[in-house]
Amino acid sequence: MALSHKEHAADVCESCTPLDDDGRRVEQPRKKALTNRVRRIEGQVGGVLNMIENDRYCVDILTQISAIKSALDGVSIQILSSHANGCVRRAVQDDGGEEAIDELLQVVRRMMR
Amino acid sequence: MALSHKEHAADVCESCTPLDDDGRRVEQPRKKALTNRVRRIEGQVGGVLNMIENDRYCVDILTQISAIKSALDGVSIQILSSHANGCVRRAVQDDGGEEAIDELLQVVRRMMR
Amino acid sequence: MALSHKEHAADVCESCTPLDDDGRRVEQPRKKALTNRVRRIEGQVGGVLNMIENDRYCVDILTQISAIKSALDGVSIQILSSHANGCVRRAVQDDGGEEAIDELLQVVRRMMR
Amino acid sequence: MALSHKEHAADVCESCTPLDDDGRRVEQPRKKALTNRVRRIEGQVGGVLNMIENDRYCVDILTQISAIKSALDGVSIQILSSHANGCVRRAVQDDGGEEAIDELLQVVRRMMR
């Protein structure tokens, strides 16, 4: 069963206000937890660096890289989820959302590769 | 630039009417072209069958299977696109679409693997 | 622990003899089970065809396509395994196998996408 | 055409000598270039961290994460290549290499997901 709008509130990215020339400004929900998650991935990449420098076994390095890719997929899914529930939903309600949906599909296509 | 709603019309799956116990009924847009595309993939799988039976070189079989997977991804993206532009958009406009968006994200997660 | 050469024997593709102009001839191990596996996938693709023709729900079709892709990955891994244990290993023992290893890596690169 | 053994020499990981309790010791070929490549990826992950902290647009973050995954695939393929041409080839020549090939296939299976 889907959560009610209220329960979802914390997982929706904040309204896309213009951000100078730079694109839209979007505050990610649970930003602190998300940045910690990415910081952990940064640490894992540093770990791979050490493994190469310390002449660790190829297969162990490859296993570690696969783990990093899975962790990145987890982050992508979290951001995609708040984007779909936030920016895309609002766009559909505001103007039909065709542009937002096209953009979402392009992102998914890239994520599948 | 995104197409206007009108131009998109042919690429949106038809309204999700109840289909007995069996789930929703959804007519895919450009159904004829889509079924032809899937029939071609069915033929490619038959081709792999022949290659194995005729003792063709492993690498050629593997290359053919990769081509089939790409073709399936193409079909998935087409169906996902009409689903997002049709069922999901309508659900957002009708009731906020939380359930539809959750379901969409689950599908994308499966497609990424 | 790895199986001994003897136990592996049935899972190694048969020696790559020239096959006219057409490329090498390679008999897959457990050929009957392998062709049955591919025939089942062919049937699953036919199932997707029926789902589209019968206006089944988009998400159910997408789920089925993901299942087909997983099944194809299973077949690829099986063929890759007999190829690595058969053709590639023999090439390494015969002439160092550089060409066979390069080709293997190209195949893996394609399979990763 | 495949390169001769000699030309390949620089791209083959160095002989797998025992490394205490810790596993095998394997010096990656072109180690300096490889570590630079991984350091660049570490920087890209730090870039994603900044994007989230600076409330950058979801889609731009997702695009950046896809780029990181591609870069990691590039590193994996490079390490897999030197592993196959080095450790695995030597294992095949020394003892038939069944264990090394099994391990290689497990790694490829993980990389495909």
C-alpha cells in the first residue's frame, strides 16, 4: 500500500526555485543522511585507491568496485524517488509535466546502462 | 523542447479500466508497431536456438544475446514512456499518484539490475 | 574449491574446429538442457506478445521483460563459462591465448552494458 | 589482431606472490595512471557531495552519478584485463587454472549486475 501524502512529506524534494543562471535549486529531503551516504562512498573509493597502492589482489579490488556501484545505485534510486515524488509530480499538477516526464525518462535510460 | 500534449497523444497508453480479476486493461499506443518489435525479438531468440543447435562459435552466440537484451531495453523504455505519460500522469492528476509513482520506481529499480 | 578437470569435463565446450567459411564450430556442453532453456525464453517473449495484444497492464509487461533479461543473463553466463573453461583455456595452453583473452574481454564489456 | 606477448607485457599484473595472511600480492600494471584514474573518480564523488549540499537540481546529480558509474566500469575493465592476461593466464599454464577461471566468472557475474 502507498503511503499517504503526509507520511511521504519528508521524502519529497523541495520546490524547484530558479537558481540564477545555474539551473534550478532543489533541496534534497533527509539531506544530512544523504550526504553521509555519499561521503561513505567517497571513503570506499579511497579504499580502492589504497588497495591498488598496496598491491592487493585484483579480484578483491573488483569486488570492492562492484560494491561501490551498488551503493551509487542506492543513492540514485533515493534521489530519483524524491525527484519523481517532488519535482515531477508538481510539474504534472502545474502544467501537465510533459517536459519533466521526458527528462525523467532520459535519466532512467542513462541509469539503465 | 517537450512536445505539446496533443502531439504526444498517440504515445500515451489508454486509460486504465478495470479488467475483471485480472488487473487493469491498458491498450499500448502504436500497438501494431510494438508487437512487430517484440515478434522480431522472438525471432532473434529463435536465432540463438539455431546457433546453439548448429554448433556456432560461443562468442557469436554471446554477441547475439547482448543484442537481444538491448532490443528488450528498447521495448521497456517505450512501454515505460507511455506508462509514465499515460497511467502515471493521470493518477497524479486524479489522486496525487503516490501509489503509481511508488510502483514506477519499483519497476525502474528492477530495470536497472 | 574448484572441481578437478575431470569433473568439469561435461561443462567445457568442444574443441574449436574450423567450420567452412562460417567461423569455428563449437559444440556446447549439455546442449539439450541449454536449448531447452533458450526455448523457454522464446516462450516468455511470446508471452509478452500476448500480454501486449491482450492489453495487459504496462507494469506487468515490464516485470516480465525484466525476468526475460535475467534468464538471458543466465544463459550468457553458462555459455561464457564453458567458453572460458574450453576455448579460452585451450588457446592459452596452445599459443598463450592473447587473442582469445582479448576477445573474451570484449564480450564481457558488451555483457556489462 | 592481438598484440604479441611482448607488447602486452606492461598490461599484465605482476606475479601473484603470497602476501602474509592477507591474500595475494599483485602489482597492477601502469599503477600510477590507474591510481590517478581512481583519484579522479574520488573527486567526482566529492563533486556529487557538493551538488547535494548546494541544492543542485536532482537530474544533474543523477547524470553525474551515471558518469561515475561509467568511470568505475572503465577501471574494472582495465583491472579485469590485466588480471585475465596475468594471474588467470599464468594459472592456466601452471595448473590448468580451473580455480582461477571459476573466480573470474564469479567476478564477471557480479560486474554484470
